[in-house]
Amino acid sequence: MTSGDHGTSGDHGTGGSHAAGREQDGERAHAVPRDAADGPPPWVAACGTPVAVVQGSWSGRRGLGSSSPCAECRRLVPG
Ligand SMILES: [Zn+2]
């Protein structure tokens, strides 16, 4: 029951399919679907949390490689 999963492009869990997002007032990194990240804000992460900033890729240092990636996003988008 995941909303926002309208990905028309391949959703085969490829590493580069998600961007890294960050909450406005937090250090937690979230996975933002690439299609959404390419569009205008507001952006919503895979876990449903709105993010204020999109930077880099989820599989990179700003995402999974950051100090505190969102546990739910990590589960939904292993990278
Ligand atoms: Zn998240």
C-alpha cells in the first residue's frame, strides 16, 4: 500500500532511481523518487515524509551514506 509509487520508468530497484532528500529541520536523509525530485516541490520521500531539500543520490553520501538515513526509506529503497 505504498502511495506515490507511480514510477513509469523502471522500478527494478536500481541504485540511481532515487534522490536523497532531507527534512527542513532535521539531519535525517530520505529517499525521494527520481521523477518527483526532478519536478517542483513539495517533494515527498518514499516513506511519506515531506522533504525540503533534495541533494545528490540516495545511494550516495547524502543518502544511505549519510550519518542518519531514514530507517523506513532504507527499508523501502535498499539502494
Ligand atoms: Zn524516509
